Amino acid sequence: MPLPQTHIVFAIFPGVTHLDFTGPHQVLSRLPGAKVTVASLDGKPVDAEGLTFCNLGKLTEIETCDVLCVPGGFGVTQAMLDDAFLGEIKRLAWGARYVTSVCTGSLVLAAAGLLTGKRAGCHWAWRDQLALFGAFPTAERVVRDGRFITGGGVTAGIDFGLTLIAEIAGDGVAQAVQLGVEYDPQPPFDSGSPDKALAKVLARVKAIYEDGMEERRAAAEEAARRLKEAV
């Protein structure tokens, strides 16, 4: 018996990290019955770390969806303070069966007031900022709290996508998709988390992320202040 259609919307913005959504997009597009839409606020093209995504849907014209996914990226700093973008996220989240994110996309969900009191994942470098919004930062690669499913940094989006497929269509379908895309990670280095990386490697990456960290935290604090005032 065929599965009913599942409308999946990826809400993207300038400065998004493309693998945050292209990873799970590739996986979720293979879900039987999936209709996948990538949309920006007004349908304008979005620059993403050297790539430009165009022919996008308009969030303002999407009435409902079954799955809403917000990816992350350095543009989250601005997205957290974009009232129009947050308004569309809140509207679509209201009727979605699953509200999801990858990487720092969870900060956008949090700024929209959707993760207060909930466990949530995020990229390790910015995970602590979830607490500003009353969420509970969690280091798991994929975190579920009710209908909210949040992935860790970047490549965790693939794990998230497979987790969601298993939730919707069962483990067998998810495993078939995993095999179809040959998702069989065998990284050349075991340096994919702060706990595993050499101290000098961790220090180097932290130094890179330090550029813009103060601005990101200030934006998160401002977004959290606005959220509290709106309640």
C-alpha cells in the first residue's frame, strides 16, 4: 500500500550551510510519497558558501507542511532577528507533524519560541546558546522531544533524515534509502567531535569560530530578549 504524500519544507536563508539541508534533502527526497520544497522567505535566490540556490518556493505562499526543517549556517545570526522569517517559521510549525532542524537551525527554532522547555541538539560550538531560550542543549547527534527533532552539526543532517524516514515509513525503508545512497561512513580521521579531536585541532577550530562568535551570541541574547517580551 503506497504511503500518503508527505510535504517536507526546507526553510533556507542567506548564509545557510548548504550541506545542512542538501544532505537530508537527498535522503528525504527518496521517502516514498515525499514532496520536498526548498523555500526562502520571498523566493529570492540564496547564497550558501559559494553556491547559489534559485527557483525557490516562497515561505509566504506555503499554506501548510507535514515536516518543517530549518538548517543552520553563519546566516543564523541574522535569521534569528528577522521577524518576518521567524513569523513564517512559527506559522508553518503550528500545523506541521514534525518540526525539525539541522546544526544551528535549532537556534532559529528557539528564537521563534518553539523549543522552550525542550531538549534540542545543535552544532557543538553554539549548542550552549540554546539555553538562552529556555531549551535544554543536548549533545546527541539526533535529539527528539515530541514532534521536535533536531540534528547536530552539518553531517548529522543525514542521520536526522534517516531517523525521520524510519519514523514515517519504518526501519526497512530507512535502511533501503541508506543503502541506496551508500551511507557507510568510514572517515579517514576520528576527529568529528570536540571529545575526539586532538587538543591542538580543537583549539584551531575554536579560533576560527571565534570570528563572529561575539556577534552570534549578541544576536541570540537579543532574540531571547524579544521572545521573553513577546510572551
